[in-house]
Amino acid sequence: MKKILILGGGTGGTIMANKLRSALEREEWEITVVDQFKTHYYQPGFLFIPFGIYNKNDVIKPKSDFFPPGVKVIFSKIEMIEGKKNQVTLENGKILKYDFLIIATGTQTFPEETPGLKEDLWYKEIFDFYTIEGAIALRNFFKTWKGGRLVLNIAELPFKCPVAPLEFVFLADAHFHSLGIRDKVEITYVTPLPGAFTKPRATKMLSGLLEEKNINVIPEFYLERVDNKEKKIISYDGQEVQFDVLTIVPVNMGNEVIERSGMGDDLNFIPTDKHTLRSEEFENVFVLGDASNIPTSKAGAVVHFGADVLFENLMSAIEGRPLIAKFDGHANCYIETGFGKGSIIDFNYDTEPLAGTFPLPGIGPFGLLQNTKFNHYGKVIFRWIYWHILLRGKELPIGPDMSMAGKKL
Amino acid sequence: MATQNIAGVNIDVNDEGYLNDPSQWTKEVAIEIAKEEGIELTDKHFEVLEFLRDENEKSSTLTIRKVGKSGIVDIKGLYDLFPGGPLKKSSRIAGIPKPSSCV
């Protein structure tokens, strides 16, 4: 019996388990998934929790609902990955051997990396919205907040879902409008980037929206520490920003097992061939999604497109053929902009987000780099698509390669 | 693309003044570019520049954090050496491409 081992049962690991189980003979291939947690979170939904649009039950389901029959699932922490021995050791010392390994252990937030962040004000006046706990704590804080300085800060690059902090401030603007206290809330977006986003045309569109919504932007701010007494964030070059409530995107790093196994870069992301998605170190190890160091967004859409490529290349590797599928870094992000509207951007390694229609050229129904009601419906419907189609590894009408059709240069 | 005469040599630079070809870099070129940025280079500066050039050679993604963990300077020290946009300025002076922050 040959063995495929998948580390991580999140979006990437679950998609791969589904794709591989339907493609490979059960008598020939054993497929095992290891994950330490039993709950699958619909992470794009965390953003809506602070504003009472979703609650906890809207974003959680048991992971086991999404693994197909015939896949072995082990809920355990992972102690060590030993690529040279083709084996993985679990927390209890049990050793799992593999012929092929897929690492999909994701990225996590590490507030402890920033001095002063996880101290007196943590979950009292400082919150994150990348964990269910943080999102719910912020929801409870906002319920009684009367207004003041709301500061959003991104601590380090890269971070998961690069548009989420923008969506957060857009939704905050709409939320406090609807409560009738927008004039009492000052919203400031503090980022280490030179502007609202990294890609020029999207930055232009998003900067326009930020200005329209009266949201201040402080660019090129690289967070050194948080002062809990004076309630301010301080950058390495001495800039200071005062807050009454701080929403932070903490430092993102790969799973600690990657560091323990000596497989990661300085942020524990695994050096990965950006086209084949194979580990640069081991021929029989592939890396999917956030756990890798490929230069594109850390986001579910990238995992989904990348999974198609990884699947093809893994099948080639199994049959001893060269890896011909090439990932283009395709990312596709809905951007909630508040008041029932949204925008969409679609881009890859080489092409920045452009205006146009998506996915059907000239028809849409979605408008790229535009702010429309229809784009918002796309985001709403996507949660259903995620649970029912995407995680199960089924086909969506959008291929892995980005298409230029319908885009305006 | 444009050609600029730096320290008596013709160097290919892009619109933002970054060298197109890291192999055209010399210490003299670095000193000239640093002057434009208002920085006088010390041995410590050159240690950082060499580190950046080595990492660029290995085609690894450069971040301020990575330089901070290099053992040459901490992040605060890097800001002191190259005030105001340390990675962008040091990359330009090191003759390597402008660092691209991933999205």
C-alpha cells in the first residue's frame, strides 16, 4: 500500500483529500489527513462578526463533515516532519511514513511577536479579527462603544487575506453610520505599505473609496511596539498613533512545526517552487496555500486555484512524469465596501488587478475594480459555494489560470 | 530604462533610480547613490549592503524583519542607518531591485 499524507485539514488539505480520494484506487493508495483541531472555520466570515452581520454559528462546521469516505483522519498535533526519512512524527510519538507529503498547515497570527500587543489591553481595547475569539470579543466591545479613535494597524507583511483590513474599515464606516454615531468615530488605517494596497490600479480605486468614506490612511508605518498606558502604537522610526480601540492584524507566521523541522524561512513559510508548488528541498513534498512562501496572496482563492495545479503535478509525480502544470499565482478577492456594495479584484504573479467584467467577458455579472451591489451578492453567495462545492473539490466555472478576457488594459 | 553616469561609470537604472543590473554595482557607485539619499556610508552600512546583495543573489524575498535577524543590525539599527524607508533606500544603494511587498 502506498501512502499520501496531508498535513492540515483546512481549506487546502480538505480540497486535496477530496480530489485525491476520487482519483486514486483505494486498494493502492492510503490517504491520511492530520490536523490538531476538529472545527472547520469559514474564515472569510470572521470579518462580519464584529459588526453583528454573522455570528459564530454562521462560520463553523465539524471538519469531519468534509472528508470523503476512505480517507483516514487523525486529530493530533504534529511534532516533526523529517523529509529525508519520508516520515512525520505525531505528538504522541507515533510515526507516519509517506510516499508523498502535502503540507497545508497554513499561517497563524502571533501577537506575542510585537512587544506590548498581548498585554493589559488585549481583548479589552485591542482586538484582532483573524481568530473567532478576537472577532467575538470585538463584537462585544462595539455593542456598547460610544465612539472615539478606531485605529486599524497591520503589523507585518505578508498577512492573510490582504484586502480584509480594508473591508474592515469600510464595514466599520457603514456600521457606525447605521448606529448614527459615525461623526463620533475617527477611523484611521495604518499600514506598512506605501499605500492602501500594493498594486497601483487597485490602490487608486481603494484610496478613492477610503477618501470618500472619510477614513484616514497612514502609510509606511512599521510597528515596533504598543504602549498600553498611553494607548498608542509606535513605529520603528518613532511615529506614534493614538487609539481608543485598536484592531490589529498581528504578525503572520507559518506553523511552529515548520520551524521545529527546520523547513521554513524567517517567518516559517516553506520555500516552494511558485509554478509547480513542489517543495524546493524534497521531490516528494508539495506545499499548498498559506504555508508556502509563493509570492501571491495568502487567501482561500489562491489555495483553491493552486489545488488544481498541485493535483495535476502530484498525479504526474506519482506516474513518474515531469511536472507540467504551472501555477500563475491567480488570486481573486471580493472586497466588501459597506452599504450593500462590493468590489472584485482578479490578478496573478504578473498581472495587476485590472478593470473589466468577471467571469464572463463583457457580461459579468461581476464588475472588476468597480463598486457594485452585484459584487456584494457574490460575497454573500460565496459562503454557500465554499461549504458545498469548493471544500469538496468539485469544479467551479473558473479555471486555475487567470484569464485576460473581459479585462481592460 | 535610462543610463546614468554614477561615479564616472555609465549605469543602467530604472525610473525610480534602482540599478537594472546588480553586477554593475561597485562600492563607489554605492557611495554616490547614498549621497543622493543623504547618507554617508560607514563600514556598518556596507555590511548591510553585502548582506542584501547576498540574499538577492539567493533570490530570497527581502523583508525588514529578515535584515533584523541577520545578526548585523536589529530593526531599529537599520532605521538609524537608512532613515525613512530603510529597505527601499538600502536596496537602491545595494544595487538590487526595489523590494516588492507581497500581497
